[in-house]
Amino acid sequence: MKRFVFTFGFLMILVSSGILFFQWMGFTTESAGESSIVEVSQSYSIIHKEDTFHVTQKIHFQSTISPAPLLIKWPAEAGNFTCIDKEENNCLTKENGEFYVSTFNHDPQEITITYSLKQSTKAENMPLRNWYPVLSGVSTLKTDIQLTEKSLRNGKWIAGYPSSSHKKLDYIDYYFFSGRGEPSDLVWTKESWKESGSSKVTILTEEGDPVGFDKLDTLESADGYVKVLITDKIKPFNSPHLIVINDAYGEQLKSIRHSLLYQTLSSSDEDAWLKELAVSILLNEPPYAAKPAWAYKQLKDGLTSSQWDDLRKKIKDQSIDSDMFDEAVSSVTGFICSFFAESVKGNEHPLLILNASKPMKVNRKPIQLSYISYQQKEYIQFPEAVEALGIEMEELQPGVYFTSVEGNTLRFYINEDYFIYNEENYGLLGKPVQMIGDTIYMDIHWYGKLFDAEVKNKENAIEILKEM
């Protein structure tokens, strides 16, 4: 009887384990599917009349996607939003002021989004930029744009795609554009253009041959296509498919190379700014847009030249996203980076604060202290790190700290480039104690020198030693 009970119990354990195993495999497979980027193709039908663009957007998902809602970011000045699936069910919801597209596990899945966009048409030349919504978790492989013009009949729309056509009918102008990747910016202009260039780059000028583009043949091996308008009647801008410049001199060839390299990288549509950052790092040129320019400067200030070179090698031939960047920076510095994760959370101007990935010890005893790398210097949490040495620290008033070491007095002021030693002012090139993020830190150089502590950043731990 006991043998039967034991055998039965053992079999039940095996069955339960098997069920749990397959449930776990299903969960992890589903989770992996949910976290992956879904590739899509998109087509836009735009009807323009007076100051309003009525847009119908069809998104075709290349594979089955998770039913989890997708965050959608609308262009500025857009309104009258709708979304329906193939069965004409509403697929647009709004939560906490943000819009989401609800999808279903149809294969293939297609949704239709509509919205309107207002923009003044009084100018003789009109750029239409950032006119399309962006969905989280998708990457656009191909875009078709059909544009019906009812008001601006005495000019022409231009897109940054190699494939384009224009038909002038009795009551409308009809345009069709098609190209790789996300939607192109558009420009309407009254000018007549002279076209030249190569198979990778088309140059449009108002008159005469473009000057300064004699090296276009060197770009023939590039993968992609870009269109360049040379005019002094439109404010210059750079984008992945369309560039507007005032002349052909100086650094303009770099702008073209930037756009072509951008098109070789892959990312989700919402991470397009990270692709711009990646291109700028590879070319060692600051980005044009504000968000990647901020990240570029933080990396330039925060990494040594050798770390910067190692980072450039890391981002080649990789799919670009925030996790990749954080992991790459962590790998080249040896510190933990969460800078790009913070950017995704909506922090517009995060600081590149790299946290130590090793345990800390003070006189061989484990201790919990923050230890960071910031702008190529290492810092330790203050005043806790001083107190960990057995030295008392008094806050005289907000931002002012006082202590004495072997009869010598020290007074520190947060975010000031000096300290007071035995009532004498010692001016410095840097700030020995400063607020970095929301924590007070001390430069590890001055920490070791003023408190006679030896700081060793070893392979497996950070050790602080002081004779007691």
C-alpha cells in the first residue's frame, strides 16, 4: 500500500511539473513575442483642401501581433481621430490622456486610422513635417502616399522617395509617392525645379547646375535614397528622406551621408531618434534634432575617447533601441547605464549618471553607498561616505557641511568650486561636492585626499581603506 501511495504521488508530481513546464514555456514564448518589434507596411491617402489635410492611414502588420494595446502619438495640430479594424470594430481608446490602438490576433492584421491636420497654406512654399502618427512597437518597412490636392493647383508637392508621379486633372492634382521606411516629409512649392544627381541622390535646383556636389559618385555604394532641395525660399531642415538647404557649400554632403546611413539602420518607428543618434555617433557629428543632440552631448561628456571609440564599434550592424544603447554604454564603461531607459519613460533631459555594478566595502566591511561615474569622473555618496570612515559630519545649514579631521576643520558647500580648510578658502577647477541628479556626491579624488582614504576600484569590488 505504501509503495502504491509513493508511486502515485511521484506520478502526480511528474504530471504537475510537466503542466507547469509547458505553461511556463507558453508564457515565455508569448512574452518574447510581445516584446518583439512588429514589421508593418503603410499606405496613406491624403486629401488637401484649403487649410485642412484629411488623412486615411492603412497599416498592414506583416505577422500576428499581441492583443496588447499600442500607444499612438499623434502629430501636433491633429484631431478627429478614428481607428477601425478589418471587421469595422472601433480600435481606438484613451487612457490617462494618452491614445491606444487595440489590436487582435488576426493574421494578417490590418487597421485603418483617420485624422485631420490643419496647417496654413498662405506661404508660397510649405513644408509638411511630422504629419503622421507613430505607433509603439512597430517598424515601417514600406510607405505609399497618395495625395489629392484640391486647393494648391499652381505648384507641386515633393517627397523624398525615388518613386513619384503627378497627374494634373480638371479639378484636382493627384500625386503618388512610394519608398522604403517611415513616411517622408513633404514640401509644396510654386517653383519649377531642375533635376540632377545620381541614383542615390536627387538634387533639385531652381536654376543652373548645383555647385559643390561633384562627389556624389562616392555615395553610389550607399544603401538608400535621399532628395535634396537647394533654395533660399524654404527654411533649411534635415530628415531621413528629404533635405532642404540654402546652398550647396560647406557641410551639406555630410547631411546627405547622414540620411543615407540612417536608412541602413533598423529600429521601431518610435525609436527613430535613436537611429539619428546612432548615425551621429558613427559619423562623429552632432545630431540636428534636440532630443538626440542632448543624448549625444551627454555621451561625449561622459565617455573617454577610448570608450567612445568602443561604443561606435558596438552599435554597428545592430537593431537600434534603448536597451541596446544602455547595454552598449554599460559594456564600454563597466558601470550600469539606464540613461536611455529614462529617456523612454519621458524624462526629456536625463543626465548620463553611470552607477557602479560592484559591491562596496569600507575597511573590508560591506556597505550600501552610491558610487557613480559622471562626466568622466568618479563620485561617492556624500556625506554618508565620510561618516562610513568614522568621521562625524554636521550640516550647518542647507547645502553647507562641516567636519574636523585630526584637528583640521573642513567646510563644504554644495555645487561650489571651493572648500574651506582651517578657515582658508581653497579654490578649485571643479566642484568637490555637488548635487548630481537628486543625490549629493563627492569627487572621489578629494574624498581620498582630504580624508586619507585609499579607494580601489577593483574588478569585483570597490574597496575603501583607512587606518583607524
